[in-house]
Amino acid sequence: MNKVLIASRNAGKIEEYRELLSDLPLVILSLADDNFSHLPEVEETGQTFQENALIKARAAAGATGLMALADDSGLEVDYLQGAPGVYSSRYAGPGNDDQANNHKLLQALEGVPLQQRGGCFRCVIALVTPRGKDFFSEGVCEGRIAFQPSGTKGFGYDPLFLIPSLGRTFAELGPQVKNRISHRAQAIRAMRDVLTHLLGEGIEK
């Protein structure tokens, strides 16, 4: 069975990949597995989501000899000229958690009416084969920033990311709905054709 390494230790993110790729003939591994616990964290020094995703995927493929998938994703808020963007996971500063990031975002949007709180989640996935070939896909999900967190089913900015047509935040949606509309789901679906081709041709070997 072919193997692909998800270059992440984020449990929520890994679960999304497992669910969305479950029907492909792949053994899905991740950096959270014991076999890869020794691998160091890779510094995200890129200026774009694509650059950061490629840095992580190349490092994982190079260190393990496996086909590797990595993504970089974040929240782009219109009112904040696209911030926090590539700095989404560390918006509140090094060592801070999701709650701190969400709190800083709410402070930055204090007093801003709902119609001006538009934004999107963007995800770029990089796939790198052991031979060094790289491929990319992207997904975007539009929404608005809620006035307060709601829901417990997501991670990151999910409790604040409101889907107006559903009247719910990402963190209030079950996985079936979220995995249909999310930015990462869109990016993974866009990458499926590439994976299918690679598996069929054996290019990953």
C-alpha cells in the first residue's frame, strides 16, 4: 500500500485529511505518529501560503523518503487588509494559543459592523514526491467574523468564522458539512486528481 505523510502534528487538521482521503488506496501517516516524533519543527519563513506549504512538504519528504503533503492556511480579513494572513497561527505572538489569537482578532475588529467583517479562510496544499516534484492546490471559503466565539467542534479561528448562509460558525458545523465547504476540503479535493495520477503511475516510488 502506498504511503503519504501529512506534514503536521495538528490533530484536528490530520483528522480532516484522513476523512477526506479515506477512500484512496493510501496509508495516511503524520508527524504526530511515533515514528516521526524525532523530526524537528520546520520554521515557516515564507511570505505566502504557497511558500510555507512547500517548505514543510519538502522537509518532510526529504527527511523520510515518503510522498509528503503540507498545507499552510489562514484567515484573511478584508477590514484588516488581509491580516492575519500567513501569520494567523501566531497572530497574538509566539507561544500564544488559539484563544489568544481569537481575542486579538476581536479587539482589532471592535466596533466594526457585521457587513464590514468579511473575510475568507485560504488554504494552499503542497505535495512533494520523493523525487522532488512538487504540485499545488488551493481552496477558499468566504465568510464573516462573528462578534463572539461560538461552537466547540473546530480549532483555530473556527469559533469566530461565520458562514452567513448557514447562520453558524465553522466550530458549530459537523464534519460532514465542514468537509464539504471548508477551504482545506476544497484544496484537498483539488489535489485528489494529482494524487490519483501519482498513485496510478507509481511516480511517488
